[in-house]
Amino acid sequence: MAQGKSRYFTIVILLLLSLLGSCASSGGAWGANATIFPVWARVKTAATDAAKDPKTWVPLVSAALFAIDDFDQQTVDWATRNNPLFGNVENAKDASDLLRDIASANWLLTALRVPSGEGATDARNRAKGIGLSLAAFALKKIAQPCIGFTAVIPGFICRVP
């Protein structure tokens, strides 16, 4: 298969796999319970449920095992040298950008399509859910430069230790 066709074939396969994902909610209308000030009982319940769920521990243990003996860095180095999926680093960056954009569009389409109530309640719930998601995204972007630093001071100013 030609290199260009192989790249597009890989992207198509990844897109089809992304369609297998699904959305879950705590029940009721999506966005109805969205809040920046959750009830601490809900936080405790969510943390306890996550701690008991294998879907939390299996990826965590898998990632820990993958990191043993620097295997994760060895894999990155190998993939950078051999370019097994996209042929070269530029194609991989292009595919990464495309998949990020598709994921963003998928998030928005899901937020617009998922049941959220009736009439004005639907609009209010949807606005709460989308608004809270966008706020979390913005906070992540603001805090991202701090990741990896040991000292984070108020106002998201980071210092190198």
C-alpha cells in the first residue's frame, strides 16, 4: 500500500475506533447537575466508586508497568526512528492535529445531541454542561505551564525548583 494511502487508512481506522466510544452520565438530563461547587457527598461517592472500579486501576497499573525500566521512552524513541504508522514525524503531527480537531468536534456534537430536558430546561442544562466543560478546558490551559514544576503559587505562576 502506498505511503499516502497507508496514512489515510490509519486515520480512517482511528476515526472508526473513536465512534465506538460512548458517553455516560449519572442519570437524568445531561448538564442538569453541572456545578463548580459540587456537594462533598457526591465528590466522596465519585472518588470511592472510582477507587473500587477496575476501569480506574487497570489503566493505572498498565501505565505503571509500561514505565518500568524506561520502556515507555524506549518505545517513543523507536517510534520516532521508525515511524511505523505515518511514515514520518510531519505526517504524525498532521494526523495528531486532525485527530485533536475531530475529538473537539465530537465533543461539541455530543454536547448538542445528548438529551438534556425539554424546552427552556434543555437550553439551561446544555448551557451549564457546555459552560462548565469550557471552564475546565480553560483552567487546564492556564495551569498547563505549571505541570511538572514542584512550586505552584497563587495566580498560576510557576517557578522552577
